[in-house]
Amino acid sequence: MRKRDTSGRRRVAASAAATAILGAALLGMAATPAQADVYNCSDWVEPRINVAVARCASGFGGFRVEARCNSAHWPYTRTIVGPWRSPGGADSAISGDSWGCQVVDSWLGVR
């Protein structure tokens, strides 16, 4: 009785399994979003000039100022956001005047 040669089938099965594992690993890496890592950050409101500002001195990624802005008409409260910036560069600032509202609070947004 002759033995059947199954080494080719085993190789195909092993190759398919390795491809599936590699594909799942690459998909997992691609689906993970990049995270900003910014340091020495501060944000503040300048009520006298109706502006919110954020500044980050170091790190990588992007940051921006986000602010709560109140107005006398609907919507009475809205969130306004400044431009994205890189740490160590220019500040991110937004004025409530262009939105017709008064900036009352601010926080840091990162990406």
C-alpha cells in the first residue's frame, strides 16, 4: 500500500493560516488611530477681548482650543473651535465676536 503525499496540502494550509494571522495583525494596526501626545499645555479665556487661546510647548500631534460660547439668541450655547496647531508653534485662538457670542470657558482638543 502506497502512502499518500499530503505535504503539499499541509504547506497550503500553513500558508493560508500564516496569511490570515498576518492580515489580522496588519488590519489591527491600521485601525488604531494615532494619538497626540502634547505636553506643557495651557488654555485660557481673555474675557476683555472675547477670545479663547490654547498653547502647547512640546510633544507631537495636533492641538486646538475649544470653547463654550454663550449668546442671547438660539442656539444659546455653542462650542467653537480654533485652528489645529503643532506643539512649539503658534497658539490656537478663536474669537467669540465672529460667532456673535461671549466666550465663557475653554479646553484643549487633541488629535
